[in-house]
Amino acid sequence: MKLYNTYTNKIEELKPIKENTVTIYYCGPTVYNYIHIGNARPIVFFDTLKKYLEHKGYKVIMASNFTDINEKILKQSEIEGISEMEVAEKYINAYMSDVRFLNADDSFLKPRVTETIPEIIDFIKGLIDVGAAYKSGGDVYYRVSSLKNYGQLSNRKTDELIQGARVEVREEKESGLDFALWKEFPQGINYPSPWSVGRPGWHTECCVMIHKLFGGMIDIHGGGADLIFPHHENEIAQNESLYHNRIANIWVHNGRLNFGQEKMSKSLGNVIWTKDLKCDPRAFRLLLLKASYRNVVSYTDELQDQASVEFDKINTAFHKLFLYLDVNNLFDDSVNTEESNNFMKKFDDANDEDMNTPNGVTVINDIVKEVNLELRGKKNPERLVSLYNTLKEMLYVYGLDSKLERMNEENRKLYNDWNLARQNKDFEKADELRKQLIDSGVEL
Ligand SMILES: [Zn+2]
């Protein structure tokens, strides 16, 4: 399988460090608020990537962190009148319920800054020992000039960065590019260290968590494209200084989701919280999957409506097929026709090429067409079961799946009676039976 590597600017073959296992880390949220649908994009993308790799037979170990101490959290605790820990806990829970709402697997590893402090302090000590960091007052800064090839990921040259007006120069730093590894912080949650009572810097936590969880380099480091500079650049710099590696073989970044032509932001008042999505969250997933993950997506209601209509078609066909196989007792995991194999090959080919999910969605729609034709036509059992098995797997990989339950004997009898009543044009009885079926939880 190939993925676009931001580090090399090339589409590269994924060659796992450990055979048959793929390790993934993507930067998670600072937990001081709900997440908007732009923040949901990496959740959906990396969940899809993980499921696809598992579909290909890899064992996937994925981690995503929580930044659970931060000035924004402290500020929010003052607004809400609760402690920092309570704010963090509240928004971690909200985040996880959004993850599940988005039909994403919630079983990834979830390291937290507050659980990684001793390791972070050791890491900073190590950087000072090798001359890559220095103490200034109660703070510790990374010395960018200590690393020759700083700027590899974002393709920036140190000279240009220094000249750039956006880098603020402060007296406590040797250079405007240097960034804080440890900050003296007298208020709120803080920790003793050799330098001051304070808190670690954001860029340090991810390096340390990755090292703690995986013990060395990982296969894929991900996150939104807005994290390339400075966050990921600075993660790499610290790791290069101490461990002489770039953390991950492949750096994968998803594009932003805009609201129309504008950036989605609270200050512009155009934020849609994930929890407030009006559509089926799987239809939102489909909207994202219909775009290349690296491209910017401009979210509009119209675009969402189109994706919702398309999702309904897919979902309805899958439901109908499930119901038909259920009533006729046709389920069989082992059935696999050549036609289904060909569909699956097309789906795999699309995803193997840098997760080309728009092409993957086309394959799903092609199967849906065949399912509808077969259900209206010959109803060949082998073909239907095989199309079902294939479609089910693809919908699972893309997170468009439904958890459908088979009918019990009683409901199956009701269902057959309902069909009989309809055939006999006994509409009154049919309506009554239909109501009974729906009341007992059968989705028709
Ligand atoms: Zn990070």
C-alpha cells in the first residue's frame, strides 16, 4: 500500500518496521471545548486508515493523545467554575462520545500529558545534556541552531524563518525560533522540575508519548496539515537531537475542512459542533470520504444533503439485502463469487493508492446498483450472499456500516404473514402486521 509522505513529498510504499504490524500516532485534541466537524476529519480519516490496514491483515496499534493541561483549559475552568481536571475530564468524555457518534473505533491508546510528566522531564534533561536545549530563567528552550537540518518536514530554511516577521523575538530566548520545552507556571496544575514549578511545552509531549508507548520509531505519524509547522517540525527536531531519527517513516496529513470558503472558527461564528450534526454521522463520513483526504473540503449544507441522499441509497440497499437474506436464511460467510472478488480488488486498489476513498466509494455504489437489480430480478442466492459479504466488509472499512440484528422466529413469522397479506391485498391486516414488526424493533 502507498501513502503520501509529507516528509519526502512523495507517494511511498508502506513498509512496516515490524512485519505485519503497523504503528500509528496522530495528534489529539487539547480538551477545553467540544470538537467541531473540522476537528472530526482526522478522527474519520485515521479510523478509516486503521480499518483498511486491518482489512489487509495487518495488526494495527494506534494512539492519539489528550493534551489535558494547557492555559486554555485553565481559562475554561474559570469560565465554568470547575477545576482544570474536571474540565479535561468533561471534554475527554465529550470527545470520546463524538468518536463513537462518528462510528469510529474507540479502542485506540489514549496517552495524557498528566500521566507522562516524569518521562517528559527526563526527555528535557536529555536534550539539555546533548546541548540541544538550554535553561532561561525558570523555562527551558530547544536550541534550533543545534540542529543542522531543521525544517525538513515543512521545507523551510532556518534563515528564512528567522527573517520571517511572524517569529517573535524575545529576550529570554537565544533565537526567535527556539521553542519552549518547559514553562514556569505558578497557577493551576503544575509540577516540580529541576528548572521550576511548571508545565511541559506542547511540542514535547507527543515525542515522549510515542517513545513511551512504542519504544522507538513508528510507521505513521499523522495529524491535520495545520500541524506540519511548527508542531510536527518541532517534534522531529527534538527527536533528531536525542534519538537521531524522525519519529515516523511516513508523515501523513489530512487537509482542512472549511465552512464554505472560510475557515471554521468560533470567532467567525461558523462552527458546527460534531455533536450537533443534523445528518446521520455516517453521511458526514461519506461526505469526507468522497474527497481526497489531502484536499481541503469546503463544507456546505448542499454538499451534506447530496452525501446524505447517497448514503441513504447505500444504507437502504444494504438493509433490504440483509432482510432478504435473513428471512430466507441465506447468510454464509464463505460464499465468494468471482464478481465479488473483482469488486473487492477494485476497492483495495483504490485504497492502496494513497487511500483513494473517492474511488472506493464508487466501487460501493457499483455494488449497490447490482444489489438493487438482483433483488428486483432473479434473486440468485449465491450472488446475493456474495455481494452482501463484500459490501458489508467495505462499509465496515469506511465506517458506513450498520449493526443489524437478525429477526427472531416470532418476527420472521410476522414478516411472512405481512408479505402474504400484501400479496393478498389485505391492506388493513398488512398495516397492522407492519406496525407490530416495527414495534418489536424490526427495521423495514
Ligand atoms: Zn503532536
